[in-house]
Amino acid sequence: MVKYGVWAALRNDTRIAASILRLHFHDCFVNGCDGSILLDDTNEMKGEKNALPNRNSARGFEVIDSIKEDVERYCPSTVSCTDILALAAREAVLLSGGPYWSVPLGRRDGLTASEKAANDNLPSPFESLANITAKFTSNGLDLKDVVVLSGAHTLGFAQCFTFKNRLFDFKGSGKPDPALDSSLLTNLQTMCPNKDTSNSNLAPLDSASAYRFDNSYYTNLVSNTGLLESDQALMGDSRTLAMVNSYSSYPYLFSNDFAASMVKLGNVGVLTGKKGQIRKNCRAVN
């Protein structure tokens, strides 16, 4: 049912695979994989949907809602929203040409969400590699997982404001980021002109294959055509540079390691047993 729901959504919207994968990542990085990102705000709780990393960019909620309705019809109060999101992320990658991994099931849904925790815990494209790595390690992930899971940027798009600082006035120099490939720079300056009205315009994270899950994210970094400064920063540290070079040369190595890191990600802070609940509606606690 989850597979069919993701397949049907992907037929209508080629961007949805990246969006669902990102939802799963943003869920697990805030209080663990507990479906908290799916909760709507209430009078008592400001949830994660309006946190800065998610506002006007997190999408795919209606796909998870639709799958949940199908699953509830056949297996009422049995499968959590969190498990559905973890499965949907796997199917999104698989349907885009990426690897398969076995998703352990039995996660339960959290009872609360926190806008502040989302603002504090989610990695930002403006942060240093050291800060991003610290956020990964606080969730039991390591530097290798940083490099591997960054490869999810082989799918999807970013809004211009997330990288525009590289195009016109890099670090106050009045000039573009010298590390950025010149032909990519010209294209991006056209997509994202130097005015506020272009902030929400979209550019592909991986211009070689925005809708195909492959290793070209890494080949882009090697040729200085990574979109986000935080992505290109992986070339500036000898440990991460060696991994980027490996993944750019060996696509199967990336596929295998990505599958392994996704299993680790899906195990972060899960609720089992009597903790949490199985929500009937992913947007609200029972």
C-alpha cells in the first residue's frame, strides 16, 4: 500500500520523491523518528511544520495522509505514521532508481512536536561541516553518515535563498564564491537574480539528474558544481574528501553505504512497546 501510494504521487509530481525522503530525515533529526513532523500545530503546541528549516519547503504531508487512510482501512490502529514515513522514504528512493534496504517496523508515534527543537537540531545549508557533523553525532550517526546521507541531494531542488550568498557577495567579498564552477555560476545567476523576489525560485541540487537517484551528487562536488556551500564543504576536509572521491568513482559503493546509513537513520530515537501511540490521523494525536 505504501509503495502504491508513493508511486501514484510520483506520477503526479516528479519532485515528491525528494520531498518524502527529506520529511523522513527532518522527522528523525528532531526527537528521533516519531512522526512529530507530521503533527499540525494546536493551541497548546507549536509544532515543527513552521520551523525555519521546514516553513514553505517541507512538503508531501498529503501523500502520507493518503497512504495512512488506505492502511487504516485495512489494518486499523496497527501501523504508525512513523513507520509509513520510513517505508515511503525507502520507496521514494527505490522508485527513483536508488537502492533497496530492509526497513525494520514497529515504531510508534510521538505525542508532541517542537518548533524550537526543529530550529535547533536540523542541519542548515549555512552551517559549517563541523556543526553539521555535531548534529549527526548527537543522533548516534558519524562522519561517514554525514557524507553518505548528504548524497540524498542527488534528488530534488533548493530555494535560491539557500545558496544565493555564493552567487554575488560571498562572505562579504562583493564577488561570487571562487570555488563555484563558472558555467554553473552563470546559470544560477540567471535562475536566481540578485533581488529578494527570486528567493523562493528553485534550482536542482544535482543539475545532472535532479529526478534520478545516482552518485552524480559526488561527481558534481569533484567538479565544483555542488549547489549548497555545505555540500561543497565536503571537499575541504581530507577525511570527507576521500569518501567523496570513492563515491564519485564507485556508484555501487554509494548505494550500499546509503542503504546502511538509512537503516541507522531510521533507528534514531524510536518509540516502541508502550511508548507513544499508533495515531489514527497523522496530523493529530488520538
